[in-house]
Amino acid sequence: MALKSTNPTTTNSWKKLQSHFETIKGKHLKELFDTDSNRATDLTIKWDDFYVDFSKNRITDETLACLIDLANDVDLKDAISKYFSGDIINATEGRAVLHTALRSPKTTEVFVDGENIIPKVFEVKEKIRGFTEAVVSGEHKGFTGQTITDIVNIGIGGSDLGPAMVVDSLQYYKNHLNTHFVSNVDGDHYNEIIKRLKPETTLFVIVSKTFTTQETLSNANSIRAWFLESLPLEAVSKHFVAVSTNIDSVKAFGIDEDNIFPMKDWVGGRFSLWSAVGLSISLAIGYNNFESLLNGAHKMDKHFRDTDFKENIPVISALLTVWYNNFFNAESEAIIPYSQYLNQFATYLQQGIMESNGKYVDRKGNVVDYQTGTIIWGEPGTNSQHAFFQLIHQGTKLIPADFIGFIESLHGNKDHHNKLMSNYFAQTEALMNGKTKAEVLSELSGQSTSEEEKDKLLPFKIFEGNKPTTSILIKKLTPESLGKLIAMYEHKIFVQGIVWNIYSYDQFGVELGKQLAKTILKELDSGTSASQHDTSTQNLITHFRTS
Ligand code: F6P
């Protein structure tokens, strides 16, 4: 059954939120803490190894109650059950959205077109396990009998970002294989990677759901040509495998059927790292760790599906985005992991969130008259403190931020970890409290500067504070906890889409540029006139061709 379609702005809860916003917009977070001694405890959700403190957000119990009413008014419960049971909730592409099925236990039943898909999911997982074990143990040899030392994942978008982010994040758990990622059609990208590699000891994993993507096919073709400069055609089967839904095109590319790891169209590219798209992850960290990643995600699935909204981490987190986006007019959200391992996490979420919820048409096909998807950005702390935190503290924009940190560090350097986490705590405190005029004055009073100088400096040194943050504190970065964290954001994306009444699982917005690039490429290759373009584009093309 299709998702229901409710314009959120017509609901009673939205109207209540509008008037409630008027009473809360001027309130300072400090005041909210001063008037409620239980605030921190009441607005914290403890679940498994996650401690999620929402209390430094500009909300009260009443805000939360109204937001949860909104979730009920748009029938979120019904949508969640459709999501998990395989209804065609990606209606514009006529597909179910079942990345959750990829991490479900063997006993689960999920039907697509009348067939329980779980046995096939497990068949593919077994294939991933078998292949991983053969490569990691050295049993799978290259054409010349040498063992594989390097893996190159060739893919882009969801066929790159998820595996690349997870492999980087879980590098502590890695085995001896070196894993590389080639994504950009920029030929310098693949050339920089292969210049360090020997074809005899390298395994290439071509990942493309559609197997039509220009970047991936160009890279795969160029890399294969480089490979064939030193090894014969028969060697390809020992060194090239592919992950795709498009089996015919993979075979036409020259990859043996045995070397194809299939995926299904009910897995969206940006949610596909749990499928065979995760092959590079499994190779890099071993199948058991890959399985733990999936188990973690499944635990978060259960939490999301079965927990009351008030205690539900992805639901509250998504509703807060709606609160800031649609009532405070905040345009972006920052993701700040206090872990260098999560260096690529914000980049990964940019695709997940912005490709999903960057939509201006609602589920009835009408142009919305309210804001939808937010701009996502971020970098790890503490580096980001020395880069863009100035703007979050003293700029003119409201930027709600998620702070992600771990109680234990992996290498166990307590001195560094305490320094790192003291910055995490201090920044959320500073963003909330700011620094008042009185505090600045008392700070300046101990200095020898003249009174006149002090007065001049005063306005620049004041921090207004009242900047919202959510603190996500996790025991330790493990495959399982990372699985939970990723799944948390996946469900957040889903809830946002339901509230905004948009379709989160298509991505037509990326097509137009691709189409135009095809036309321009023909012109660049053939040297024909670019006269049908606007004058700016035409001049640029001409300048490129003739300079
Ligand atoms: O950029 C659009 C997109 O379709 C993404 O959604 C997808 O992850 C990426 O291209 C790669 O697609 P494919 O896996 O089919 O090569």
C-alpha cells in the first residue's frame, strides 16, 4: 500500500507548533535549564551503548509533545510499518525500500512480489563470506599464483561513499589487505591509485547498481586496459569481480557469472553498503566484522520500529530537524564527530540526507510551500574547531549540530582522549551558554588595557550562546556501534521524508546534469559547434577547446 499524503502544515499540531514557537523563540537555553532541574535527564535517551542527550536543544516538554503529535498527524506509525514490510514506498520508481531486510535475521520474512526475499539475501551473504575468506586467507590467488594484497573498489555515489566511509572508519579492525577507492571520472584519480599497484596482486571490485554509470564504467574500462597491458585476458576472472543488479551488462563487460555479486533494486544506492556493495568492507575488515556492522544496524532497526516516539532516537532526532528547519528557518545542520576515524562521515551523510530529502514536490506532485531537506556539512572535531567553529559561535546563522563522541578510544591513549573529549564537552557547553557582557567585563577587568579599549572590545568578545547541539555519546567505535549509528541516520532521513510529505528514495535531481554532459561530451570529442548552448556555456566550451 502506498504512503499516505498529508501536507504537514495543514495539521493541528503544525499550527500548535507555530504558536508555541512564538513563546519559545526568545528563550535562552540557559533559562530552560535554570527552570527545570531534571531537564538533562528527562531529555536524554539511553539505549544500548548509546547515550543521546537532546537537552541542549531549544525545546521544552511541550515542544516535544507537539512534535510527536505532528508525527502522529502524518501517520508515522503506519509509514514505519510500510517501510519495514516492503510496501512500494519508493512510489516514483515503483520500488520497495528494504535495506533493513539486508540486516534482518534468517528467520524474518519479507515479501516482494509474493516472494520471501530473506533466503536470497542470505545466499548473497554466504557468497560474500566465502569470497572474503578465500581472499583474506590467500587461498584465492591472482593469475600468476601470487596472493592478493590490494583491493580497489571502483564505484561512485552510494557505490563508493558507504564502503569508503566504513572502511576508513573501521581501519582499526582492518586486515593486511590495502583497500583503495576510485570514484571520480577525473582520470587523475584512478591513475594516482594504480601507479602504486601491481596488477598481479590486485583485486578490482566494480560496484554499480545500474552498471550504466559513466564514471564507474570509464574507470573500470581504463583500469582493465591498464591491467591487460601486463596480463592476458584469461587473467581478468581472477582479478575482477562486480556488484550489480544488471547482470547482463556485467557479463557483457567480460566478468564471469561466478564473479558477480548480485543486488536488488529494492536497495537504494545510498543505503546499499549492507548489501553486496559492502563487499570491499567485508574484504577489508573480514566477514565477521561486516556481519557485526549489520547486526548493529539491525539493533537500531528494532529500536526504531518498536520504541515509543518519545524514547525513539531517530524519531526525536528527525523531529528536531523539522523544528529548526521549518520554524527557526535554520538551513543547515552540522555533523561533528570527535573521532578522526569518522573523517568521512559527514560526506557520506551528505549523499544520504541531501539526495534523499532535497525535494520540492510533495507526494501528490504539488510544489511544497514549506522547506524540506537541510544542507549537511561537517568535519571531525577538534580540527573543525580551528576551521569553521567561529561561524557557529558568533555568526548570524543558526546551525544545529550533532556532536558524536566515544567513551573509549581505540588505541587507549587516555591523555589524548581526555583532551579530545574535553573539547567535545566544552564546545557544546560554550555553544549553549555563550559568554555574557558581565563575563567578558570581568575577564577584561584583570587586564591592563584602558577602559576605553575595553569598551571597544566588548561587543566582539560576547557570545550570545543559545546554539543547539545534540550530544551522541557511544561507548566505543566498533563495527556494531557504527552499524547502529549509520542506521540511526537512515531512519532519521525516513522520518523527515514522511513529515515533509516527500518521496525520499528517488533521485531524479541528479539526472539533468548527466544528460547535458552526454551532449557536451560528444561536442568535446568531435570538436563540433556548441552553438545550442547559452553564451556563457558556449564561451566556456570554446575556451576549453581552443586554449
Ligand atoms: O548520483 C546518482 C546515483 O544514482 C546515486 O544515487 C548512486 O548511488 C550513484 O548514482 C551510483 O549509481 P550506480 O551504483 O548505479 O553506479
